[in-house]
Amino acid sequence: MVNTYFDNAATSFPKPRTVAERMYTYISELGGTYGRSAYKRVIQTSEIVETTRDKLAEQLGVSNSEKIVFSFNATCALNTIIFGFNLHDCHVLISPLEHNAVVRPLEYLRQKHNISYEILPHYPDGLIDTQKIKNFLRKETRLVIVNHQSNVNGCIQPIAEIKRQIGSIPILVDLAQSLGHTEIKIDNWNIDFAAFTGHKGLLGPTGIGGFFVNKPDCLEPLLFGGTGSRSESLEMPAFMPDKFEAGTPNIAGIFGLLGALENPQSNLYGSEHFTDFMIEIEKIPYIKCYKAIDPITQGPLFSINHNDYNCSRFADALFTRFQIETRSGLHCAPLAHRTLGTFPLGTVRIALSPFHTPEDLEYLLESLKQMKTL
Amino acid sequence: MSHLIALFSTTRNAMKAQKLCKQSGLTCRTIPVPKDLSSECGIALEFDFSDDQKVKKLFNEERIEADFHYAS
């Protein structure tokens, strides 16, 4: 059967079987909370939570798991970092392909706390021009934020080189789209903050994500509440990871995420299939492709538009005629669309999964070839 | 004194210590943090007093922070 789901940048589907199995075990058989008590059920569940944290650290290239904090998704993680870093009366640099999960908090801070934000120098596909970064640094620049892999054209940014160029200025990397698809080396790249989600490239369930913070002392918590530690105090504990984990975590989600991390999926399609597939799409005369200029910086998603129809009409026709599921519009990234010249009309996004086969790509390609008129 | 009780600042540290003890063949029991020792609502580990030195040596080597108390 053909896999017609090409909306994996919104959320991945299908998931490895073990995701549902782990979640079922927690909900139907094990139960129990994280910490807070000492009976066997709690110990077993808490062990799973900490094993998941360790596995995530491994996946992120982090040697100290205590610097990994669970949150509900990448948006929650990004907000915790952006608001927790106490930005006011300062300058922030961002990539030209940022998502609203970054730009909306910054816009709020611009209006309420007198910050300014500016877009880093870049090429037409949004790839940051690292040679020009230093010209944009100011003495009041307090943070640089970079979307590692664009959720619109799949362009992957050179994080290690960007960090080298900005020196001691902290960097926040949004890993929402790249984690699970691209190798991440947080320690080696000297990253200060990174936000991620579990339900996209990692193939876990929704509602579970998190962040990495290298120096927790520089960040205030966003949420305050019970942690099962220092309960006599009315203040949040200062130690990790409790400082940022108020309230009962999404334990079922953590179980599911472990199910995904234990069963990493290799792509069923080869890189040569993907390259050929994109070349063939670009040959279709009525389709325009939005992708990375250099194939080396291309992640497994990109956008397309039809010359004669708008993106919503195009996406609707893809589904009604061929059952192909895509996302049309601005993808919550108006800034990225402005950079790519597709604002305000948007694009149709094609986002692959490791479960796609060369036959699935062929089906999509052949469908597109039959869409001269809708 | 018949027992050594180890208290931890976080659930993570308690789980880490418990796993380590299991791997090292040290018998321990997870108990709620005794109210006469702390107002915390977390997990503590209880050891037989005869393992006192072994436990402390192991935690020291593995850099696990714990507050030790004795109970009868």
C-alpha cells in the first residue's frame, strides 16, 4: 500500500510500533507518578523517565543528562528559554527562516521590554552567510537564535560555524525539525541552548519535548510549582532538572518517546532516490520548487507551488485526486516565507518520513505530473 | 544503629543511585523520605548499616551527592 502521508514536518506518521506499546504499558499496566513516593510502581516509572532522559542526551550529543529538561513541545521549550533568559534593552540576531515559536515571543519582548531583533546575513534560500556574521554583532547583542532545519524549505544551517563566528554570545538552536533526521552534536558545537520536540523526526508521540541548557544558572524558570523536591521551600529548587520541571510531566508521552528512541528508523528510501525525486519535480514545467540551493544543506522536506493555482487549491487537489496529504499555507513561519518570496500566499510542503519507500516517492512524482490542470 | 539512609536532592539522583547500587550488588530499599529527617516528599534509599563504608565509597567514586543519616 502506498504511504500518501507527506505532512511529517507537522507531525510524523506512522510511528514505530514500540511507541504505542510503551504507552499502553504505562497507561494500562504500570501507572504511577514520577518521584514523589517510593513504592515499586513509582520507582519503575521514574526509572523509565530517567532512561529516556539519558537516551535523549545520547541523541543530542550531550554528555551530562541533567542538562536535558522535559517540556511539552518545542514551543514550550523555546518560550522557557527566551523568557527565562531575561532579555530586555538588548539586541537579538535570528536566522531568516525562524518559526513563530521564536518570532512571536521576540515580538512580545520588542513591544514590552525594549529589545530589537535583526535577521542574520543570508543567501536567497535562507542559508546564513557565516562570513558576514561578525558585521552584525553589536556590543548589546545578547542572544543568537537559529532554526537548525527550516520547516518550509528544509535548509539546514551550519550551527558549529555560526557559533564559532559569534564567540561568547549565547546561541539558541531550534531543533524541532532536524532532530531525528540530522546528527546533532550539542557538546561539540559548543551550544548554549537547544529546544526540541519528540513527535517529528524522533517519531515519538505529541505532547513531549524538551530543551538543553548548558548553564542553568543563567535561566529563570517559566513554570513554578511542585517538583517532589525541597517541598518545605516556597521557592523553586535551583538544581537540575527540577528547576524547570514543575508539575507532573507527560509520563505517557515519555514512555512513548522511549519506544521511539529505542527503535531508530533508517530511511527506507536512499539519498539518491531523494535527490533524483527532487530533480524530477523541478523538471515539471508548472511547478516551482523551494529548497536549499546546495543539496548538502537539504533536509528531508521542501515546498512547491503550482504556477496556475494557489497553494490551498493545489493541496486540496493532491488529496482529493491522489489522497496525498500535505500542508499548505504559511506553516507558522511568515518570516521564512518572506525570505523565500512566498509571503503571504504560502506554499505546499512535502515532508518525508523514514518509512517512505522509493515507490511512495514515485507515486507522488507521478501524481504531480498529472496536475497541469486541477 | 541498624540502617544507613541516603537522601537525594532530585528524583534523578535517587534513580541513578539505585541503579548503581543494583549494578554493584549492594542491597538497598527505596523508602519515602523519613519525615524526621526531611520535609521532602521524595525517594530515599535505605541500606543495612554493615554496608555503610561500601555505599559511601561507591557514591564518592561515582560522584553521586547524597545526605547520609542513620536510623535504628
